[in-house]
Amino acid sequence: MANDLAALQFQPLSDGAYAAFRTAAHPDSPVTPDDLARLAAGREASEHHTQEGAFLDGTLAGAVTTGRPRLDNHDGWLDVSVTTPSGQGPLANTLLRHGLSTVASAGAHTAVTRVQEDWWEREFLLARGWAEFDRMWLSTLDLRTLDFAAFAAEEARALSGGVTIRPLSDLGGWDADPERHYTLIHALLSAVPSTRPIQVWPYDLWRTRMAALNLDPRGFMVALASDGQWIGTTQLAQTIPARPGTLHNGLTGVLAPWRGRGLGLALKLAAARAALARGFTHSRTGNHAVNRPMLAINERLGCVREAAVITLTRAVGSGQL
């Protein structure tokens, strides 16, 4: 392979071809063309993005994508994601060089990528100048196993004083009061425990990306104070095409003055009931390793923890390949 790498040809890669290649390399983390299409629909026209295949004699040998990170979208950071068959070190080196050159030309000073902690790429990248920046624990909950009765007293306490939990669909849906919704999301994301404060998407970009995800407003639970103030939310609304019957649980949070009364737990229970009523059986989520309060809630509910997703970074143009 090493002697053939000079003959590699990089060409744009379709969503179907990339999804199939990526899933074959990591079947424990499948990707579908629908996943990629939803990401593309939320991408700004000027946003940097490449998706290329590396071909040898017309055969797809590897893939490399670059673009603006959705999670760590800090100024000057661009994502580099390399996919090769397991153990293809020389090929992965070549793809990394290509990806890093691409983001350098796009003006990035920091490259970021994500791998599961049990993938071979983790040690490969650490040996080449990348460093762990953050980690998120993935976990899955079988909603059918939830013992709602066991949490009844805690739910009652959380909802005392006139607090209610209602789905966004009952509050007028996405277009009823988007500014108030965004204000709540911005406040909650800004307070999420993480290695570096989350850079929240601007309002217009948030609207575009949320619409592109085609989220079901029946899965967005909003906690309201007795005076109608929006004080917390959970998002169990995004289908996962590669995992039928499963919803992705996005942000769950409660405004600071209302924490400590169990509203986070109550929100998740309400969302679980609504998901079961719509025919879904599982919830899957990811939490920053430093977000101990939310990890504790998920553990109590019965979430089964999986391999962590490790975020790795490196300065563009530095280190050894």
C-alpha cells in the first residue's frame, strides 16, 4: 500500500458512497445518507465543507471530510475526519495530511476530530500530535423498562407550586414563539458543563438547522412556571435513521433558579412517555464527562453507558504525521 499512495486520487464523494464506506469501517457507529442530508440542509452557503474519497486504480480506499464542527464551533476550528479500513496507518497518514492541508487553506488554526475511545484511530492520532480535548459518554435507554411509578413522588415535588410540563406542539409548535424558545436554549447551552464554554449558534442559524433536522415538536418538552415563564426543556425529538425505533435526546436543562427540585428528571420522564406513545422504544444521548448531574439522572433512569466519544485537537501545521 505504501508504495501505491503516490497514485491516490482525491475526488468528491457522494453521500451514499461515504455513508456506506464509513459504516463498513465502524459498524458500531452507522451513518446513513439521510443523516448526511440533514446535516447538509443545515449548512450555511458560505460554510466550509469537503467530502472526498481517496481512490487507487478506481477503487475507494479511504475518505476524508472537513468542515465547521457542530459542537466545537469555535472561531478558527475546523473538523477533519478520516476513514480507512482498520490498521491502514500509511493510508491514514496520507489522508490526514490532505485534510490538514485543506483546513489550513481554509484559515483554520485548530483541527478537531472525534473518535470512540475503543477505536484504533485514538492511539494512532495521539501518537501524531493530537491531544484529548473533551469526552462525551454515549448511553442508550430502553424506554420500555422505565418504572415511572418509582419516580412519582419526585415528579410531584418537581411540579409543585404550579409548574407544568407541556410539549412544544401544545404551545403552538416551532413558529409560535421562536424568540422565547431560543432565549431559553441559549441560556441552557451557555451553562452546560463542558471543557470549554459552548459557542451557541446565532438565532438565524439555529432556526435553519433545527428546521433541517425535521424535529417532532411533540418530543420537545417545556417546563413552565405558574406565571408562564419557560424554565426548562428536554429534546427527545430527533429520529436516528440508522437505529429504527430510537430517538436522539438532545439538550436537557433547567434555568439556574429552578434547579435542585428534580425538574430535569421530570422533563425526561415526560418525554419518555410521549416517545412511547408515538411508538419509539429507545432513547440515545451523549453527555460531557464533566456534566455529572445529567449523567447521574441518566444512570438513575437506567441508561446503559457505551464507549465514550473522544474529541481530539491539534494545531494546524504542527506536530508529526
